[in-house]
Amino acid sequence: MKKFLSLLTIIILVASVGLLTGCGPEIVGTKLSESQDMSGTVAGKLTLNGSTSMTRVCQALGEAFSEKYPGVSVEKSGTGSGDAPNSVRSGIALIGDMSRDLKESENPDEFEIDGIAIAVHKDNPVQDLTTEQIEKIFTGDITNWSELGGQDKAITTLGREAASGTRDGFESIFSIESPVYAAELSSTGEIVTKISSDISAIGYVSLESLNDSVVACKVDGVEATEENIENGTYTVQRPFIQIYKKGTDSALINAWFEFIESSEGQQIIKDVGLIGTANK
């Protein structure tokens, strides 16, 4: 059974049975550990690992889920989207968080989208870039803001570590094969913090992670808004995906996704600053 849940600006595809059935070792159906108390209430430890960009919404949902089911603890780790499949396959995590496309061998039926913001300091006068300019900035062909009509300052390009799904999505969208980074950071939050303290910096982050100290550049004249992500005019998009082990249909995992799809879960998503719509 597949479950599909769209969270805008965070979108989660939940997949099990048809996932990861290609050439690589598949995630196959040993029963994952869970328990139930005598009254049938779901209990156990629900572990999530993968994308750091999904930390905020997962933690908010996890806190409320534990309140609803006092016998459940939710632990969210963020070691990058690249670790998600192996974490689930090996049993390190029950659920893997991924902020990149599934590969063809992973055979998703469908997926939804999230925006990647090209972020600069709020006081940087350059806040509208073309696709070509972004590609040239991150390959080292444009190295000073004055080349873009800005201040005479060297551009500090910030990127994520190699396992990051945000990095994979960004480099794929802009066809960047040999990126040049001044620094490679391990989380979205680190990039936001760096940009907020350095007017010469530029990086890519999940749209919902922006704060008052950084802004999202227009791309080809189009603002990075939820509406433009939905209608497809803002083209810097990637999926947010949750996966679990093929063949697993545990009470704990089922309860997690049922909670996300409930009115309570959807309200939490909205409270975090997202718009939630559920699709099974």
C-alpha cells in the first residue's frame, strides 16, 4: 500500500510496497519493532533520519504525536537525504526523510514539490537573478557582486554537504556539474545563519526556513512563493519524501501517517507555517 501526503511548502510522499525495487538492494519486508500496551494504544520508539530540511515539521509533528500516544517517543536525526534509504534498510530508522527526487530504480508512482530558495542577505541589493547567473555564480564564472549590479564584494557561495538532498536538487535544476563552494555546511540552519551574518554570501535553502535576516531571490523574475510553486512558475522545486521498509505495515508507522493526515496533524503543519493537503 502507498500513502501520499502533500504538505505545501513541504510535500511528503509516503511510499512502501513499490519503493526501492530496482537494481540496488531492496527494502524488504521484515516486521519492524513496535509494541502495543494492553489497551491497544500504540507504543514504541519512532525513529526518523535523513533530510535536515524536514527537521522543523517532523519535530513539531513528533511532539504532538507523543502527546497523543504517551507510550511513543519520536526521534528525528538529520544526516542527509543520502542516508535515508540505508538507514531504513538497516533498521537504524523506521522512516527515512528525503529532500530529493527518487531515482528511476526506486519507482515512485508520483511525487509533489517544495521550493528551494536562493537566499541572500536582506541588505544585498541583488535580489533578482536569472537561471544563467545562478549557474555561473555556483561554478565560479561570476565571482563579484559588482558583475550583477551589486556592491564590489567577492561572492561567498555556500552549499550543503554531498549527501544533502537539497544540494542534489539544486545542482540538478541548474545543471551544475562542478560546483565551487566557499564552504559546505551540514544543515539548512547553518546556511541561513551564515548568510544572515555575511552580506556577500549566497546559498540555497528550503523556502520555509527563511527568516527576517535573509531573503529569497526572484529567479528569472519570478518570486519564490507558495502560489508560484503550486502553479509551476517558480521552477526551483524538489520533492520532500518519507519512506519506510517495504512490506512493513506496523501499527506504529500506520499511526504516524494517519496522524499526519488527520485534522490535528494538518493544523500542526499550518501552525509551522505550511499549507497541508492530504492525498491518499
